[in-house]
Amino acid sequence: MFKFKNILYIFLVLTILSVYFIPSVFADDLDDISENIDSNKTIQEQLLETSTKSEKDSSLPSINSRSAIVLDRNSNTVLFGKNENEKLKMASTTKIMTSIIVIENCNLTDTVEVSKKSAGTGGSRLGLKTGDKITVNDLLYGLMLCSGNDAAVALAEFTSGSIEGFAELMNKKVKELNLENTNFETPHGLDSANHYTTAYELALLSKYALDNETFLKIVSTKTKTITINGYPKTISNTNELLGNLNGVYGIKTGFTNGANRCLVTACKRNNLDIICVVLGADTKKFRTQDSIKLIEYSFKTYEPVNVQSILDNEFNTWKKDNLDFFNIIKGENNNISLKLEKLEYPIIPIKKELKDKIRFTFECTKTLEAPVFQGFKIGNVRIELIDSTTSNILGYYDIIVDSNINKKNGFTYFVEFLKQYKKFAIF
């Protein structure tokens, strides 16, 4: 009996230590959200029920996540931000970078033999064993759907020979994408001191990755049957919004003790295509709820507007009113042709109540001295969004001369003299 009590005591002590003192490495675990889903209601309806009336009525959503951003995928316009430039751990959203590095550097039909190190990697797993044989393509599905840390290590070793070598590739891509506040140490995202990003830069990385068709196909897959050693295995996507919220088509979940709950979501409805990032949510339910709030806020508040089309019409009107007032000193003629620099992003999301409040201000020099060459900048147009209290400048774009105007030469002056002589000779 005494022996049994000692064993029980030791078991309890170890349990307490594992809960409070031993750091957990598990990523993308399942928590209580599935218990809260009523089959008669959508995931969106139930989660938004927990919002207070004041939250629903406020202009900006109140969220639990430590950091968040909503980025328009087509124009890089930030629609919502909360601590979006704060450096944070990002858990398994790391695998967005892992996946794109593998896709860009490997033959996806190649077969990988799983190493002991890969098979022994903890946290969320695909379930690989030492010596298993699986294609790069199937490993990618295991990486992005069930967030396999073992798959991440297998892919890193196959691509560059080691985790350290793979991290070098990841950080090389970081520099290519001009992500100044991001650094990678591992392919899986388990907590590490110098492994971090920001919500903003994670959104930019996601935007880059989604432009790759192979990546897009993988992250938009709800379930997939892969093959390990010739045997089929069906895996499911950990992204709780995929298939449950209108327009969602990816991309990645994440969880570690250091990062808390993270989620990157891509969602498109009509012509608005957004990337939503939440980092550091306290629970899986909060990360889901925050994501839904931000997505619904964005589609309710913003509408894509073709600013280029509006600007072209305004510019044509301005030219009709102003071209006759240009003076080209010493020019062969006074017929100046003008064009506008094209907008970097012709279509941008604008708050619905402000879409008719875009203003254009044209400023340019109307007196020029020949020769005037094609491509010469003579002014600009300022584009701004006016609301009741503030003016938000959307950008400045150059007004450019579209054809050469030569300087008069001796022959030109002689011809003009003859014309004037004939005119006065009549009298």
C-alpha cells in the first residue's frame, strides 16, 4: 500500500510539472471549439453570438489577439491593423515559408526517405517513421493540412541537407521580399528565440505564396489522400474556417505556448480579395472569432473602386480645359500632348461611405521652353480621399509630355518671316 501511494505521489508530481514547468511543443492542437459547434448553425453564426452589442455596433471590431492585420491582396492596402508591426512568434504559420521554399527549389515528384531526426520531431505530426518513403508533393500536403512538424524536417533535409541550411534559404527569401522584421530558424515554427515575424510581414509573405498556383492548390484543400510506403492515408486541414466561412480559400493555422493561437486566412468575395492574420490569441475559439470579425468587418466596410478609370476621366476633362493655355517658348508648335503615369494599383478598396469622395488636384507648369522631349515630367496629380474631418492622400502621379516638341531653327524662322511678309504685303 505504501509503495502504491509513493507511485501515485510521483505520478501526480510529474503531471503537475509537465503542466506548469515543462514547455509544450505541440502545434495546431485541437481544443474545445468543436464542442461549441451546433450543427443547426454555421460556425460564423455561433462565434459572432459571443460578441457584445457594443462590439457589433462599433466602427472597429474588438479582438482578443495580440496582433492582427487585414491586407487587400490586390493593392497591399491595410484595411485593419492592431500592433501589426510588432515582432512576435508565429508558430506553424512558419510553414507558409517552408512550403514556398520547397515548391520553388524541388521536384515535387521526387521521393523522400524519412530520417530518424525527422521521424522523431515532436509536436503536431503527419505520423512519419524512420525509413518511410513519400513524395515531396505528399509531404507538402502533410505539412500544410495537418501541420506535420516531421514533414517540415523531412522537406528541409531533402531540400538543403539540414535544418540550418534550410533556414538560410528561408532568410534569403526574406531579404528578397524585403521583410525587415522577420527571421527564421526552423522549418516548423516551434518556439525559438530568434524565430519571429510581424502580422504585416506575414501577410506580405502569404500574398507572395498565394501567387504560386501549387501553393494555392494545397492550402485550399480540405482533405487529401496521400501515400506513404505505397499505402494511402487521408489527412484533413486544420484550418477551421476553410469550408465553413463564405469565400475562405486558405491558408494556415498555428499554435505553440510561446506564440499562442495564430491563423492566416485568405478570403475572396466578389472583387475584394483579402488576407487576414491574427497572432497571439488566447484560445482557438478567440483566434477563429477574431478572424471572422475582421473578415466580416472588411467586406461590410470596404468596396473595390477603379480609381484609374475615374482618374482617366478627370484627366481628359482637365486637358480639354487647359491645353489651350500652354505656351511653348521657341517651339515649332504649341501643340503639347500629355499623359499620366499609371497608378501602381488601379483598383483599391475604399470605405463604402467614402467612395464618392475621391478628389484630384492637377498641378503643372504651363510655360515651357523648347526643345521639350517625350517623357519630360511637367507636374503631377494629387489623389486624396476626403471625409468630414481629414484628408488621406492616396498618392502623387506624374503628368508627362507624350511627344517631342522641337526648337525652332533658322529655316523655321525664315518660313514664319515669309508668312508674315505675305500677310502684310497684301496691304
